[in-house]
Amino acid sequence: MSASVTLGVMSIAEALAPPAESGGYALVVFVNGALAPGAAAAAALGEAAGVIPRAAAACDFKGKIGSALDILAPAGLAAQRLLVLGTAPEKEGEKVDYLRLGGLTVAKLGKAAQVRVLFDFAAPPEDASAAAGDFALGLRLRGYKFDQFKSKKASKDDSENGGPADVKIAGADEAAIAGVQGLADGVDLARTLVNLPPNLLYPESFADKAKELEKLGVAVEILDVPAMEALGMRALLGVGQGSKRPSRVVVMRWNGGTKDAQPVAFVGKGVCFDSGGVSLKPGAGMEDMKGDMAGAACVTGLMHALASRKAAVNALGAIGLVENMPDGAAQRPGDIVTAMSGTTIEIINTDAEGRLVLADVLWHVQNAYKPAFMVDLATLTGAILVALGQEYAGLFSNNDELAERLTEAGTKTGEKLWRMPLGAPYDKLIESKFADIKNTGGRNAGSITAAQFLQRFVNDTPWAHLDIAGTGMSAPTNDLNQSWGSGWGVRLLDRLVRDYYEQK
Ligand code: BES
Ligand code: MN
Ligand code: ZN
């Protein structure tokens, strides 16, 4: 599996003791603008705390947020290394972001196998247990590394191959730390699914991985090709018909809410490899299309997170898993398929496949499960990258309240959304000469016509579509993520559920 940080707690006094095993440890302390640690940390450090101002003077360290001072072989301490992290605001009103501090700790300590953090502050956080949870989550998110195919195995102190192995957060609330592990596991699962190569992760093997959520109490139903034929999912099946790998739809259900409460539903595009099909993509960069299942990965990671933390909600995750390949049996431009809804679709470009997959999964979820709302996630269009780059995902919705709640969850988690329009005039662009609609709308407004297409398969159910082509894969690395598969959206949707849909 992928490398990850193991977290635990200890007391601040214990943290200063010599290490039980050989190899030593790194000690982390936080200081304010006067270079003062918290009172408990200062008491534990005793006279050794004097190394901090001396070292700071040597390199102009002022204790600002985001800055760090690394002291090797600190006099008077059993630790091999003392990492001092600043918490003093750079600007008026700037707050300490404990999530980022967790990320920064891992970034600075890449090499250390054992880490002890004195989680104590001169200006303590208002909500100490939330701060500890955020810090722990930051450690976990930044500590993820996908290295299972590096045959030169990661050694414990090889900074190239993994962050710190074991971190003890001294003085932190153990329950708060335990509480974020399931969420971090969900993000890591999503990342790993996106990172895995397409010869290993294909519709059946993806479905097998989703099936593993049964261990957490999730009910998992797998629809095979005959089952989908019986339902009439010809739009989805048309995409997969050129592949040796049979398509699958997986429905995951977590029933943590009251018995008859309508479920909230999440739907993911799971194109395990998108070659474009007969409308073949150019070769350069095609390998990235192993990540065209990032929406499905997010939904699976979210279900993992909700079930691990026993969320008080009925949640449903449905993923459409296919491989889009060119072949003698593949779908052609010009083909007309009938979706499960009865809508006929003229295929103009076999590379506009994601919307065909989602059309049938959205329709099925809406009718079979009558959800309170549906949110779909899809690496749907290159055009969303043109519009928003990799900073925001595109948000399309038929419901203002759902759109606002999602936007707010995005602001809180940093997985940001920008709302884009839908509207009847765009619908004209997908009218077909031969069928009810066609699967592409021309060059202009490419992300909008794709969303408009999806809306044809949603009736009155509140629905939102997130176009994550820019954020789900190949994302720019940052304080919290160094992985190609970003796991984007798991924290966003966990937040949405937590803030608005859990029965408390
Ligand atoms: N999977 C792609 C979209 C994509 C592009 C995802 C770049 C991630 C990065 C999607 O299936 C696709 O090929 N879309 C076409 C649609 C077009 C044919 C109307 C596109 O965006 O070019
Ligand atoms: Mn495509
Ligand atoms: Zn695609």
C-alpha cells in the first residue's frame, strides 16, 4: 500500500524522555512572535528552551506563521533535532491554520522516522480539540506517498520515499485525532485509486475495491453487464463496448441515519482509462487518462470516510465504471443509443463519453433511490481547465440552496467551487438532427453544454454537477497534497454532509 503517517498521543512530560528504541527522534515546538512556546512546553523544555532565541538570532527567525527553525543536536535535549514552527500572524487578524501547520510539520521533517510534537501554544486555540484534529489531518494528508511501484524500497529515513513514519502529538486530545483518521483514510483511498495504473485498476478491480467497504458496514451492490442490459443502460454500455474489460456500476449504501430518511446521493464518473475511443485522443499526455475515474474515486473515498466515522446520515454512492477504448466492437461517431431514461442520443464524438456514463447512473439513482439530492463528480471536460485552471472546480446546479451549501463547504475546506450557468439557450447546442440530443455541443461553452446534457437525465431532484477535470488529477502540489491523484472532493463532501445533513 501507499505510505502514510502513523499517529498517536503521549503526555508532554513523556515527550522529552529518551527514545525507547534506538534512532532518536525529532521534537517539534510552536512559538509566538516573542519566540515563546506554550507554558507546558516551556516547562518541559526547561533550560534547553534557551537554544531557541540563540538559534533564531543566528538566522533572523521571527516566529511568523509558515516559517520554521531547524536546530540540530540541541544542547540539553534527548531529541536529535528541534523543529521550531512559528505561529505569529504576518498580517493583522491572520489566524493560525492548524491543518496547514500539520502539513508544514511533515514537509519540514521528511527524514525523521520518529517525531514528537509538543502540541502547546502561547496563545492556545479557542477549540483545542478541533485544532488537534485539524493538525492531525494536515499531518496525514501531507504524509501520503504513492510509492508501491518503486522497486527501490523506501527506507525509514529516505526523504525521497516517504514522510515521517510515526508521529506522537503530545498534549493533544486523543479522541479528536482518532476522529479524523477515517476522513484521512478516505482521502488516501481516493488518491490511491486515481494513482493506480489502468492495467491494474479497471472496472472489475475497482468494483472489488469498492466491495471492501463492506468491512465498514457499507452495503455494496455490483451491477454486471447483463444487469445493466436489463435496466436498459445503453448509454453507459455503449462506452464500454470497445473494451475487453466489462463495465460495472457499483452502488454503495451507508445507512447511518434514521430508517426512513431519504438518502443523500453522490455519483461518480469512473472511466478507468479514456483513450477517446474511435475519436482517439492525441498520444501526448494520454497516460493521464488513467485518472479519468477521479469522480468515482472521490465518491468511494467519501463513503469510506462517512462509514468510518459512523456519520448519522443515509448516504448513497454510485459509480459508473467503464474503459473507453478503440476496437472493432467500439462505438462509432454517428451511432444512436437509447439511454435508460428512453432519451435517444446521437454520438458525435466518442471522446465525450463521461456524460454518457453519468446519464444512466444519474437516472438510475434518481428513480431507484429517490434521494434528497444528487451531487455528481466528473473529470468531464478539458474546457473547465480553460475556464478555471486548477484552482476551482466548476459547479453547475438546478438548486440554489444546494449550490450555496456546496460553495460554503468549499470555502471551509479549501476545495473551492465556482458556479457556472445552466440555461435553456445552451440546450439548443445539443439538439441533434437525428436523435433527441447529441453528445457534444461544439467548441463554445464546452463545460456548460456537458452539464446541460447531464441535466437532461435529472428531473426535479436537487442536483449539482462538479467538473473536476482540473482538480481531481495532476493537481499542483501544496501544503496538504504532494500526490498526482489529489483525492479532491472527499473533504468537501464530508464537510457538506457534516454541516447540513447529519441528524444530530
Ligand atoms: N476525460 C476527458 C476530459 C478531461 C480532459 C479530463 C483533461 C481531465 C483532463 C473527457 O472525457 C473528454 O475527453 N472530454 C472532451 C469532450 C469533447 C470531445 C466534447 C474534451 O474535453 O475535449
Ligand atoms: Mn473523453
Ligand atoms: Zn473522459
